[in-house]
Amino acid sequence: MERRTIGAAALEVGAIGLGCMPMSWGYTESQRSLDSSLQAVHTALDRGCSLLDTADMYGPFTNELLVGRVLKERRADAFVSTKCGLLVGEQHIVANGRPGYVKRACDASLRRLQTDRIDLYQLHRADPEVPIEETWGAMAELVAAGKVRSLGLCAVGARAVRPARTARTERRPAGAGRRRSRMHDGTLAQLERIQQVFPVSSVQAELSVWSPEALEALLPWCESRGVGFLAAMPLGNGYLTGTLTPGQGFEREDIRARHPRFTAEMMAANQPVVAGLRRVGARYGATPGQVALAWALAQGRHVVPVPGTKKERWAAQNAKAVDLTLTREDLAEIAALPPARGSWY
């Protein structure tokens, strides 16, 4: 598989990663299988998808334990990325960026992952009660101690209700056409602050055909500084694969059960987006999901889409998207698709 570099240290990973969260958290519990999940991870590694993205909160903790079972056998094949900074309670998820906690969390993740180093340690959320420089400084100490190789930040902001739609080949300047999304302004300010403490190797944020806000300012910030960009949810929580039926139900623990874009009305209203991806894919014998991943790959040399799955079949199919190169005409056709309808959160 094509390799891409992230961060000033030029760490190499497969051009497509694997999001491990669905194996333990956030999606339909009745469809999870430990054996199936383990096979999905092995399949991804077999095909060169070396970046395994997990977090201590997924489960919580069980996702890292699952990934650790694979790392015990195949550490040399994997680039392990995990996260700290969020605590899962019975009713709420809260941030914790206290330096002492960050260091304890790292040691716990190392034990669960059965490894002596974390390739990319990401701050899942900034703690509003702790200056982010203090949290980032504690994470930098983990690099100095040899427990972590590089640091990343997960970007969070107030989502625009109606995202702008652009192709990278025809990006509008800020302020042209629709008003520029401000959803990542807070993240950009945080990045500037922590960059003064220790280099940021990667930023992880949502980026997909139906959620392209990061193209406006966040991705250009990364490009201008040689920072890698991990495209989270590049398949739109599964919607862009074209395998979901408008009106289908989701189990209570599935995050899509409470998602405004996954109501029967909005799933039906957004079918033109999937239909457009299917049209492009038909020219290459590719699925809508593979076109969506190829679109993400086309957004820049430092972009690594991280689709999540718990099934071997989809892991293999996602990996093949690296072989699909979209033309300028393809990208323009995708850019002309109607904007996704429905608020995101």
C-alpha cells in the first residue's frame, strides 16, 4: 500500500488506516464479535493499513485490550495511535487534562496495548479547567521518556449546520460564496498555543464528502506546517457506503439512533449524495464507500482517512480504495453534489 508521512518526524503509515472504535463502542452492540474484530484488524494490517486508531475511552478500555492482542503478535506491522483526556461515567463523558492523570493514563494504555511505546498519542479533548499548555507539556514529557513517539490533537468545534461543499481542486478562498465555517476556530487557536510547547504531528478531525468543513481552514493549517491530518469518519458513520436503508432502525446504544442525519427523513433526503458517489464508482468498478475514501485521499498528501469497521469484509474493501485515483472531473462532479441535509449534532 502507498505510504504517507505525518508530522515533522516524517513517521510513515499506510495511506488508509483502521478506526477500531466500532469494535467496542458507539455502534450496534449485538453485531460485535471479538473473533470478527480481531480478524478485521489482521486483515487491515495484511493489506498495509498500518495505522490502528483506538482510545482508552472506547469501551471504556476494552478497545485497547482488543488491539493489544493483535499488537502482541504483530507490533512491527502496526502504527498504534491512541488517545487520552476523556473519562466515561454512567451519565456523562468528562474531560481530564491534568498532567498527573495524563501520565497515568499513558502507562495504563501501554499495559493494555501490550507495547512499550505508543506511536501517536492524541489529546482526545482539551480540559476547560486546565490550560492546554500544561496538558500538552505533560504529553511532551512522555515523548522525552520514550513512552510516546509523537503527539496529536483531536479537533472539536461548533459544527456548521450547513457545511460548504468544495473539491480540493477548486477550493474557494475564505469569505467567497458562503460564509466560512467557524467550527474549527477554537481548535486553530489551541494548535497555535501548543505548537509553541512541543511540535504537533497530527490533527484528527472529521472529513468526508458530506462533512467537508475541515477544508476551509483546518486542513490548510496542517498543510502549511507539515502536520498530518487523520480524516475521521470518512464514510459518514457508514452512510456513504450506500449500504444503509432510509428508515432502518438502530439499536439504543448506537450513536446513529440519536443522530439528526440518521432519521428516516434525512436518510432519504441525502440519498442524492450516495447516488452521486455510486455514479462515479460505476466508472471504475468501485463502491460508493471506496469513492468516498478516494475523495478523502485526494485532499492532500498528508491526509490519512481512518474508516472504522468491525468486519473483515469492510476492512478489505476499504483498503482497496487506495488503488482508486479520482480525476479532476470526478472531484468536480462530487463537489457539485447537493449539500448534505440535516444538522450534524
